Amino acid sequence: MDESSDMKHDVKGNPPESVTTKEGNHLPQTVLDSVQNFEILPDSARVRPAAVALLFGISMATYWRRVAAGEIPKPKPFFGRAVFNIVGDIRNINR
């Protein structure tokens, strides 16, 4: 994770609101936090599709293809247009 992202802090030492990876992907800090803390998140927690794609090391296009193929659970809508995957559903993929 540390090698693939440019984690520059501001002058006060605060982490950035978003990070651009070496591949040029722009990721919100919340997505990176979800990936870094995935093992300690409860099964009922929600994560953005970008976090799931990052966990599996795939692009967003591949993520959506795998959702369409039924290989990854379909994300659930929450608060209108925002969609999230349930952590327990993602953990159960490989079980």
C-alpha cells in the first residue's frame, strides 16, 4: 500500500483528503482507510466499490464486469445514489 500511493501530508502534518497512486488513480482517503483497516472492520461495515477493487487489485471496469458476472456481490444503495459493498459479503467471496 505504501509503495503504490503518494501519501504527502500538509504543513500541519494532516493526511491528504485524497491520494493519487503511481498509476494515476485518484482515491479518496476514506477508500484507502477502508482498505488499510479491512481486517478489523465488522462484517456489517460498508465500503465503497473503489475499496473493493483496490483490495482485489483490479480496475473499476473489471470490478463492474465481475459484479455483472456474479463474482462480486452487487453493491447496495445507501443514501440515494451512493452505493456500498458489505464487508461480510466481500469476505465470503473466498470462503
